[in-house]
Amino acid sequence: MSIFAGLVDPCIALAERPIAETPEALFAETAECVADAVEKRQREFLTGRACAHDALTALGAPATALLPGADRLPDWPEGFTGSITHTDHYCAAAALRTGNGIRAIGIDLEPQEPLPADLWEMVCRPEESAAIAKLPAREQGLYARALFSAKESAFKAQFPLTRTMLEFSQVGVDLDLANGRFEATYMLGKPQATAQGRIRIADGFIATTLTL
């Protein structure tokens, strides 16, 4: 099963796998990063790094430990960048060579479950809340979760370039679920920048990707 297949350009490598048990780390330094963490965190971290290594290997990248940098993001090899995401039970990573017209990528994976209503106000801009209100009640929570995922991908894509932590209100998302696409608008700066993303809701997951 590939949850993200078809959601990224062909130049981007993907790797996915379930989080079942703690995988053996390819590098001792990687395991040391979470040696004091609870087992759940170890499984998530090491599975994510294993996916990232698989994606990088597909691109011919050198085999190096993906250690967290000062901002806790992976320190990708020179000339490469990527993004990692996971739920409690599944993990995915995307990697690409920089300099091919794509500067950064963000991916996000969420369970195909409604976003709790007490989080809607935090996640949604006024126009997004208005769009939710027009939907049948049974669809509103899942739509809110899709907005959340799209914004997470937008956040992840821009951060390596700007080192800016954005609020949910600083990114607007226009979802086109029928065609599996969305547009994200970064509300900072003039003119406002927009980027195109892709979304899939299937098999118990919401998957989103966005490239810059």
C-alpha cells in the first residue's frame, strides 16, 4: 500500500511503512538521539528516519545519519531536502534533490477522523469556518481535519526556507477535495505567496503534500 503515490512529482522519492516495532537504527548516532525517550517516541523517530534513508537511497544520496539540527528538523545531506510525517501507526518520508526547480516539500499524514470541534477555531480562518458551516454536519469534522493537514504541509514546506514558525491563521487553504488538490496562501508579506498542494482521503488516512 502506498498512501502518497501520485501526490508528488516524479523527481521526488517516497518511502512509507507501518510503525510496528522499534526498527534497528542504521547509525548509532541516530539511536542515541532518542535513547532516553519512551518506546513510542523511539518507534516513531526511528521509523521516520528509516523511511527518509530509503527515499534518499532511491535518489543516490550518500548514506549519512539524519540527525536533528538546532531546530530539531533532520539535517539532510548537502544537495537534498525532504519531509517526514507519521500517525500513531504509519510513517512516510519524501526526499528530493535541490536545484531541480523545487526548493522544498512538506508532507503530512492524519487519521481519517473528524478534527475535534474544540480545535476548529484555532485551525480555521473566518472564511474557512464559513465554508465548514455550509457543509452537512457529518462532513464538517473531516473537512476541518483536511484543512489541518493541508496547513501542516504548508508549514513544513516553508520552514526550511524561512525558519519562520507560522500560526494557523497565517496560512489560508482553499480545498478542492473532488479533484484532490488545494491552494495554500501565505498571508505574510506583500504580495501574498500561494502554493499548490495535493490531498487524498482514503484507506483511513488523510495525506497532503505541498512543494515550493
